[in-house]
Amino acid sequence: MKKSIKTINPFNNQDIKEYKLHTAQQLSDILECSNTTFYNWRQTSIKERCRLLMNLAQILEDDKRDLAKLITQEMGKPYLESIAEIEKCMTLCDFYATNADDFLADELIETDASESFISYDPLGTILAIMPWNYPFWQVMRFAIPTLTAGNTAILKHAANVSGCAMAIEKLFEKAGFLKGCFTTILASHDAVENLIANDRIKAVTLTGSEKAGQSIAAIAGKHLKKTVLELGGNNACIVLDDADLDKYMDVIVHARMQNAGQSCIAAKRFIVTENIYDDFLKRFKEKVAALKSGDPMDKHTTIGTLARADLGETLKKQIEDSIQLGATVVTGNKLNKAYFEPTILINITKDMPVFKEETFGPVAPIMKVKTSEEAFRMASDTNYGLGTMVFTQSIETAQNYIDTIEDGAYFVNELVKSDARLPFGGTKSSGYGRELSKEGIHEFVNKKTVFINH
């Protein structure tokens, strides 16, 4: 049975560090500590919790270069993107420090009672299972609202970013949060299954694949535990005839290629109307050709490696299977260890893997359609429902299609992105529940009805 985890730099394939998995006894002790801490933490005033958030923001600012370096070493993201990820976590601290008091205040409701209201009470210890692609942001966007609501948290992170996972625990400690408020565990899938079954875990949140979501939801459902699932995405980027390519081409390319395409909300399918198609393809190809690969620690590098070499093999198969069905490679499709060359595919049909499956890497399938109606119809032809982006100068046209898109997000003339001020989540195979904003802090609370007659 596996007893340790080794992290490896995907750029140079060098070992970074080996971590021992927690034993069953250690996991039991962590769970007991987290549960005990909850009863103290829930009594801590919201004002004090918010003060600690501001401490956390300052420490993120002070340590951001070291933390960014750790992200880049463990999963290959360009260093400047890693810096941006840490800075985004700081905005999250600021947002909830400013708004948590309002979000968690009793909501007065007029009824026949002398007094009636909704009280937002924390649930207890929440288990988070998180992915490697945004190793700080994904964790913080769960942890910050969840802890601020008065819960405690246990993190099971992806094995290849174990260093980031341990660093996050230290950040909360350093900021002054009670011991047991936030704890990282290094554990196997079997151990996680046992944790979910434990009465002291009150709910589970997972960001990951559709398959992982189904598995965790089944286990949690068996034990009647609430889940929030943020799963895969197959976001369409619709480009209509009147799109302003001069203004938005950089945004469109960034929507696919940031983080080497390893984002659930990246543009995965480009659906372009025929009158603008040739111009779009020419410009897109030029922008992709200008991306610079190399050492992700180099500030000039704009496209990093994939997080692991095996991810490239999966991507390669999806592309090759699509070529068998008639897709044509315009550029790219070369794999060298963990580096996958940015790839553009055309002659796309809806039965190809690159159209109907989630592709987690720098691959842009571009489909030509005749009309706006066809473009929106194709965009909706997916099992996923995370987000859709539309580029057009006719805001009225974009607004007319809002209710035809079933996704959790609809962005016009902008890439789909998460923002602390807005709820984030999906529909269909992209999961359920919401993170961020007021909705996010309310996911793991007991919305208690209080009815008082004098």
C-alpha cells in the first residue's frame, strides 16, 4: 500500500519533495481536532474572523513570490500567472472581510410572529477535495467563505501539489486562525471515503472531473451529506460576424491558452460564423504562434507545460481520434514529455472528441457555422453547463439568447472567469451548488428558521 507522495517538476522532470501519507490514527486525530476547534471557532465573532482574513491577505502579499514559485515548480504554470493567482486570492480575502457581516446577518421576515428571521449557522467540519490546476485559488475560494461562516475545513488536495497544500495550512496558522480551523491531509482515496462516512464531517465540496464528482456524490449521498460539485466544463466561445476582433482577439486567445489550457472554464470549443471565419482563423493562428514556451520561471514564458506528462497522452488521443473523423491540424499537435504545443484544429463536427469531450490542454477546435442561430444551437449541444462566452457588437443579439443557454455563466465580450463578487458554478455534468459571492458563503450554513411569539 502506498505510504508516500512524491512531487515532480513537470518542466524538468526533477523530484521536488517526498511527503508521507497520514496514518489512520493521524487522520482520526486531525478530524477530532477540527471537530473540537469548530465549537470554539463558531463562537468567534465575525468581526474577529474578518480581521484574520486581512492578516491572511497581508501574508499572501508578503509571501507571494515564494508561493508563486511553488505553484510553478509543482504544476508548470508560468510564474507571472502564478503571481496573478496569489493576488486573486488576496482579493477574495478583501471581499469577504468587507461583506461577511452583511451576508451572515439574521434576515428579518415579517410573519404572524412577534419576531421571525433566518439565522445562518455554521455546519461543522467541511471536507474539500481540490484539483491541481489552480492550487491556491481553488482552495481559497472554498476555504475563505466557509471558515468565515464559522465552519472548520479539512483539505485533501491533488497529490502533485502537496507542497501547495501544506503551504496553505501554514498560511492560515500564520494569520492567526485557531489550530484545527484549516488542516491539510495527505491521504489515499480509500481514506477519503472513510472520512466522508465519519459523522464529524458535515458536508463535502469537490472541484474536479465529472467522474470524480459522481463518485464523491454517491458516497456522500449514502451518508446524507450535502455536496457542492464544481466539475468539468466544455465552454463554447461563440464569435459572431460583427465581433470586434481588433479589440478582443487577445482575450479570445487567452480564454483558451492561459494555464496551458488547463482550466474548467477555458474556451474549449470555438464556434465561428462563416462571414468572419477566415479572418478569425488567420488572426487566431498569428496570436498562437506568438506564444512563448520555455522555462515557466522565465517571465517571458507565456505558455507552460501540462501539469503531468500523462495528461498530454490523453489530449493526444482525443486529437488523433478527431483527426480520424475528419479534423485537420492547422498548427501544433506535438507532445514532448509534459509540453504540449498549442494546437489549432479545423473541419470540426459535433461527433468529434475535441468537440463533445472536455479537452484539458492548449487545443482549440474551431467550427464554422452559417448563422447566429446555428452557433447558439451548437454551443448548447453539450452535457456540460459551466459557461458560454459570446463576442459580438450587438448586445441586443447576445441578450436575446441568454435564456437559451443553460450554463451557470454567460459572458459577453469577455472570457468566462470567476470573480469573488459573483456566484460561480455549473449545471448538468458540470455539477451543482455555487461558490463565491453571497451564495458561496451560504452553501455550508444551516439556514435556520426562527419564530418567536412574546
